[in-house]
Amino acid sequence: MNEILILGAGYTGMAATMGLAGRTRRRDDVHITLVNPQARFTERLRLHQTASGQALDDLEIPDRLAGTGVDFIQGWVTGINAGAQTVQIDDRVTLRYDTLVYALGSVTDTSGVAGVDEFAYTLTDAQHAVLLAARLDAMSTGTVVVAGGGLTGVESAAEIAERHPDLDVVLVSRQTPGAMMGENARARLHRGLDRLGVQIRAGADVVKVMADGVALADGEVVPAQAVLWTTGVRVSPLATAAGLTVDDRGRIVTDESLRSVSHPNVYAVGDAAAIRQGYGVIHGTCQSGIPRDGDLQPMADLSPDQRVSRPGHGDLAERRSADPMNTDQQTFAEHRNLLFSIAYRLLGSVADAEDVVQDAWFKWSAEDRSQVADPKAYLARIVSNLAMERLRSTRRQRETYVGPWLPEPILTESDVAEDVVAAESISMAMLVVLETLSPLERAVFVLKEVFDFSYAEIAEAVERSEAAVRQAAHRAREHVRARRPRFEADHEKRRAATERFFAATIGGDVNALMELLAPDVKLWTDGGGKVRQAMRPVVGAANVLRWIAGNVKRPYEGVEIADMTAELVDINGGPGIVMRGAGRIIATITVDLDAQGRIVTVHNVANPDKLRAVAEGARRL
């Protein structure tokens, strides 16, 4: 008997349950069990309506499962033993599984800002939404602050303003509310919010929630009698505790079929999944947690609209290929590598670039594309604008960054080095220079110099006149020319220098290091204040030698230097070293050479938050 255990009855959990039940209903060798804390199905996408006082249909899970043969157990999952293939329910019941479907979703993240837990309402579940509804009903006048300009925040602000016209509603958002929408849709949204009297405070960071309001990063206090927190989510720590391979947010890393990369009998769907594709990692959501491309997935049964093409079923494959949603997905997938390449060069962060591409997909899928003549240019426009907006919102964070800021390293294919322009444009040295440009100059430079967009295409993408784009391109070129290295060594010379530098460093060979280092060498170390690194660039061969000597003589983050291993790989378009120790990646090292072949720059990234993409092992470019 194949015991299939499904954890979580949200949108994707229920879709998985009903899909599998339908496909296996004639089989006697399959038994399905669904586990959920509540017996009522919670429509999370409509909880903002509950919060505003509207009553939703009462959907009982056992009623929905009637006649399917699926067993339902009400309870909390308290532990998973992946080795024994068992799950603990309420610490008292143990369930065995052959196949596990992990659909535990996410909850609002209240950990990052002081006072959120104590004073803010959330829409984590129906109970929290009902509490907010009761609070709003008790308020005859006053102000409600909604923190977060995503779909949940926007919908909540609109619903509250419409249902409670006597209350003042203030929508506070780091980015422009509705940033994931197209220009026309966003304009309509803002007009609608304006008609409802919603006050928009864009570009504002909430740093503290208090009993009587919220404090913003600029020191302003916005008085409020109720605060709804809708920004940020976190997933259950159960997958991490079970030893499954997870990403930096605790989501299970899966292949394209939603199968765990570390435990083949475990699948993850929805918010709990980080889906590894050939072009990078995408994150599941309750709206899009189950990809539609059935041919890629052993678990195509998870969704009613997934059908694997089989001999004699050519009509199904034809209908699927003619489906406009599949066409839209195919168009987006064809350009996804380009979009990630643009976003990464603009942001210098893998995580931010992935988020921008994900947001671009939401905008692309939501817009009317009947008039789009050039999808490539149109998508580049979406990504460029999203990336520029994110650059503006993160600039203050980078200004207050602890120690030198370096880009997040990324593994690249070896053939990238053969394309001089592409390799240089993602090098550490170039990304550091690009960081000194304005968001507009950076976007114009990348689109023109790297991807060879015309000035007319760039002007449309960044929503500026062609004359303004030409001026920005000229300023950017002059700025980059004045700051980037005057000499680019070939790949093999850099590889040899990298190997010699590492060997001399580990071996403490001062003479070899002196021969390798240029007199004006500069060492950049990025620890982000989380690990031991230099707090400012180390300049000059003598100072760099002194810094290296001081660090190789003592353990680093609990790991002896002798216990570390090094691997020579391609990082950011050139040779680099990945340092490992105690089962984790400790740092990446890349170097640049001068005309004499001496090392003129060393980039050492050790901030653990910036090593996750390298740890995943996927080559993104």
C-alpha cells in the first residue's frame, strides 16, 4: 500500500488532495491522508474581506472530501522524521508515509520589526482576521495603518476603507503600492484608492509598531488606533528540522517536478517550495504553487488542469499548447534568462534579482498583452523598472551596511568567460563600479553596453525621453571608464594567479605573495558584520600581507585553516575559489590583475547571507 500523506489544506494542499484522489480512485494500492489544524477551509486570498467584516462561505474540509476515499485528520504537525518516514501530529499521533506532500504554506513574518507581535494585527488565518474585524467594528472614528503595498495590503486597505468610511486608512509601503502591476493597472488602482480616501505613504519603512501608531525610518510617527501588518512571510521550521534541503527562508528546495532535491519521496507545493529550474529558482505561492507544465512533472496529478501527454492523447497535448496561459508561460520562460541577467547586473544580488523576475511574471501574467508587439522589450521594461525601484529602496540599507559592500557572488558557466563583454559586466570589479551609478544610469548602461538595446528601446523601458537616455548613457560610460580596471587579463592568466594566490596564502609563503601582489593592491572583504572581516578596504601590499598573516594563524568562525577545502570554479564570469569548512561554504575569493599580471584587487565575500546562491550550486548565467 502506497501511503500518501498530505500536510496542509490550503489552496495547493487541497488541489493536491483532490487531484490525487481523482487519479487514484480506482486503485486499491493507494491510500491518501490529509492533515490540517482546522476542519474549515481557509480562503487566505479573501481574509482581507473577513477582516473588513464580510462573512465568507463556511467550507468544511470533511464535507469537501466526502466520497473521495481520503482520510482527514485534524491536528498540528509537530515533527517530521524523514529517515523513518513518519510525521508527529500534536506530539501524540505518529503517521507513516511512503510519499509526503508538504503544503504547510506560510504565515505573516512578524519577527523583523519591533512591536509587530504585540501591537499589530495580521491575516495569518481566519481567527486573526476576525480579531481585526472586531477591532474595526468597535472604532467609530480613528486611523488604521496598513503596512505593506503588496496585493494583500492593497486589497485590505481598499476593503477597510469601503466598509468603514468613517475611519482614516493609511497605506504605508516601502515600494509603490501595486508595483507588481502594469502601468495602466497601477494607475487605476491608485485612482480607486484615492476615491476611497486611502492615504498612500510610499517609500516609507516602518521601524516600530506601538500601541498608538507606527514609527517610520525618517523619525516620523503615524498615529493609529489599529495597525494591520501584511508585509513579509515566513514558513514553518519543520522542514529544516527534518534535515530536508531548504533555501535561506526555510522553503524546501525542489526540482521542476516539485520533488525534494534531498529526499525523493517528499514533494513541496505552494509557499513552502523553492522550485529549482534550469534558469534559477522560483518560489511557489498559493496562487502559483503548482506549475502547470505537466510534461515536466511526475506529480502532474497535483492539479486538475495538468495532463501528461500519452500515446493516443495527442489532442490533449494540442489543447495544452494552444492554451493562452501556456503560451504566456512559454514566452516568459524563453526570456527568463535574459530577465534574470538584467536584474542581477542592476542589483548585484541573486535573491533580489529572483524576486524581481518573480514580480515581473506576476505583472506579465496580469496585464493585457494583446497590443504587445515585442515581448522581449516589454519584459525588459518591466524588469528594469522593478529593479530600479528596488535599487532606490535598498540604497539606504547599503549606505548603512556594516563594512565594505560587495555583490552577491554567482556561479557562471565556463563559456561565459569567452564572451568578454558578458564576463566583464558581471565581474565583481564591474558590479562594484556600477554600484556608484544612479539607478537610471545603471539601467541605461546595462541595457545598452551589455544587451545592445537601442536608445529608443531603452527610453521606452525606463520611461524617459531618448535624449535623456543618451545623456545618462554618456554619464555612465564616462563614470565607468574612469573607475574600472585599465587592463583585463585573459581567463587562463587569472586562473593561474588565483591558484597561486590561494596556495601562497594557505602555505604562508610571504615571498610568493609579495611576487603576486601589486604594490597598490586593494583587498575588499565583505562580512556584513556577521563574521570576522576587515571593516574597510585594506590597501597596499604590506597591509594586505599583514591582514592575511593575522587571519591564517587562527581559526575562522570555529574552523581551522588546515581543515578548510578549496574548489576552483567560475564565479561572476571568471576564475574564483569557493572555501568550505565544517560542512558549509565559508567564503568566495576572486582576483583582478594589472598589466604586469600582478594581483591588483582581491574580493573576499564571507557574509553568509550572500553565499546561498553559491551553496545551491546552480549556474545562473
